[in-house]
Amino acid sequence: MYLITIEGGDGSGKGIAARVVCDILEREKSFTAAVLTAEPRRKHPLGRSAINAVKEKKHTPEHEAKLFALDRLDHGLNWIMPKLHEGCAVVSDRNIHSSLVYQGVVGGIGVRNVALLNAGALVPDLCIWIDCDPEIAIKRIQSGSLRDASPGKTEYFETLDIQKTVRSGYQRVFSGDSLKNTPFESVEILGPINNNSSIENFTKELTRGVRKFLRARPVPRNTDLEDLDLGVIKRIIEWNSGQMKLPGFENETERSRIRTPWELTRDAEKTHLASISTEVADNIPRSIHSRSIYSVMSSIALISYADLNEIISAMGPSRAISKGHTNRVIRHFSSQGEWARISSTSRAESSHFRVTKTGSSIGAIMLVLSPLRSKIRLWRSRKPNTSYKHLISGLLSMGIEQDTFRRVSNRISLLYPSDGYPINDDHTSHVEDWWHGKITYESSD
């Protein structure tokens, strides 16, 4: 999902920072994995070519910059991008900004020229700038521990004068307008984070900055959130051995009529508003269409029975909310007992939650409507007394893009397989027919 790069001079502490950041991302549990990589790639032919060119000192800075750009392009498209599409967070020890500084500033060929050479590279979602006094950095480089950790490391840039130039190069790249009108001008920068003192302070500052970035939930630059979410949903459905059995939408084989999605949503809103007391109103959203309620209910509907960490994992990177808020919301619903319950076999320190039949239906509806959630909430705030039967027509009158209805239609096809839909790519009609219960679904037995 996110590409996070770590930048700074040699000996600044980038390797430590990369491992710390990976640990933070792993603890968040909203990514399928947090993976660590580095540039140039020492075990790949393209990366080795770039490293050898620097070590041999026989090539121009322009030639070196092209070799680094080739390694970066291949690395990004063939290794990093597939990880991002799987919902991973990728942490790279060095990336585009290293070339901008080492070849653009130190090599003297110009920052903009290097940026243009790398125009096809992935754009980092976040770049963390690690700053360190060059004299301290050189002592670290020359220490046995650091040298043992990188036995094949080139000596080319490991002089005090060059490291001073490198430091000023990062200051220039990160604080000026040298990247204006290039693909990398809007990369979010965290730093400079000073690594001259204790590892404890260094780790705290990194943790604070990364968590602030994650709380802001920026849109990923290199992946599509909808594709990520569909990937998570498909994997969970496969783990559940094929098509999900979603209560509330079976064919009308019983005497009583099956409630439609709009009727279930209407009743769910009434149930939720009745459950909110003044004591918990500040902690539990009043709107049934809040992001946290959609995240919790859609996730537990997918997996039926899970503990808190499993519910968070089922959210994937697209629907993730904080662990604390997830806990408050799911425990509120469990205390009401209408949509979820705490399993009687749960231990106090590890509660497991089981979705009810009604909760599964509501969660499935929320999973389908997720691409429209914010617009539905706006519609409901404007039309609090209008029947949910008119929701789709109301959204259409608001000028919702057809591509959004296509995304909803794709979710209906995934969760509620039916014969012949959508017809001629008429996704809006598909959504309307589903909303009003006019589709006959395939059996999941």
C-alpha cells in the first residue's frame, strides 16, 4: 500500500530507522505485511552494476546515475509494486532521493537532471530524512560493528568532506524548490530526524512521526484503494472455502418475505440509534454510516468469529481504524447483542466475538456500500426523514460518478453471485436492483 523510504548520509542510522519503521508498521496490523528492502540491490545484476561503477571510479556521474535509475525502475515495477498491490507496506533503505543527492549534488550533474532520469520510478508515499553530524557518522562507519555489517561496502563516499557535502545536499533537496515540476516535488517528508544522541530518543521521534502519517491516512500514490480492498475480500472468501453464505438475501423459499438491503439498513439505523446512550455518545459514532462502524461490521461479517487482532487484520489497509476504537465499537455492539456477541468460551484476556445472523447481513451491506459511504452519510444528514428506499436515486441526484457505482457493482458480484448481472455494464441498474431485492442469487451450497 505505502512505499516509505529512508534517506540520509552514510552512517546516519538509516538501517536502524528502517527496522524501527518496519516494527511500527507490523504493530499497526493494518497491512498484510511490512517488508524491508534497500537500494541499490546488492544481490541483483542491475544493482551490482551500479555499485561496481561507483567503486571502479571509471565512469561519469551521468553513467552512474543511469545505472542507479535502471536498478530503481526494475526494482519498483517488478518487486515493490506487486508487494504494494498485495496490501504490504514497503520500507526502502535508500531510494530516489539518494540519487538526487549523490549523483545530482555530489556528482554535480544537477538535481533536476537526475529527477528526469528517474521519471518512471515509483513516487514514495513518505520519505524519512535521517540527519546526523558527519563526524559522528564517519566514526560509526569506521567502527567494527558497522564495517562488519557491510563487508562489501564501497569506500568512495566515506570521507568527512564528502559526507559534509552529502548532508548539505539533503538539506538542499528537502528544503528548496529544486524538484519543482518533477514527479517527486510533492513527496511527504518526515524530518530531519536527528540521530546524534540516544537510540531511545531516535526511536521515539520515528514512532511519533510514522504514527502521525498513518493517522492522516493519505491516499497511496502507487496503488488503488478499491483494488486493495477487493483483494483482501477475495482472499478472505477463499479462506472461507468459496462463496460466502450471507443471511438476509436468500431466495424466497420461506413463507416470510426476505428483507431487502434498504429495509435492513433502515432497521439497522433504528437499532443503532436506540443503542446509543448519552454516556457513550462521544465514543461510539451516532451515524450508522461512520467509517468505524462500516470497518468493524464489514470485517466481522467476513470472518464470523474472531478476536480483536483478527478483526483488524480483516479490515485490510483500506478500512483500517485504530485498535482502541475497534475495541470500543465491537464491544458496544457485543453488549447490545443484536449484531455481535462475545463468545462464551472467550478468556478475559483474549475475547472472541461472534457475528449474529443480522450482523452478518448488515456487515455485508456495508461492505458493498463502502465506496459510497461518505456520500450516503451526507445524503442522510440532508434527508434524515426520507425512506432508505430512495437512497440510490438520491445519490444519483447528487452527481455521483458512474465509476463509483461500478465499484459497488463489482462488490455485489463478488459477495452475491447472480446470473446475468450486470447487463451491458449497466452498473447503476445492477446496484438499484440489488438495493430493492430484485436479483435472484446463485446458491452458495
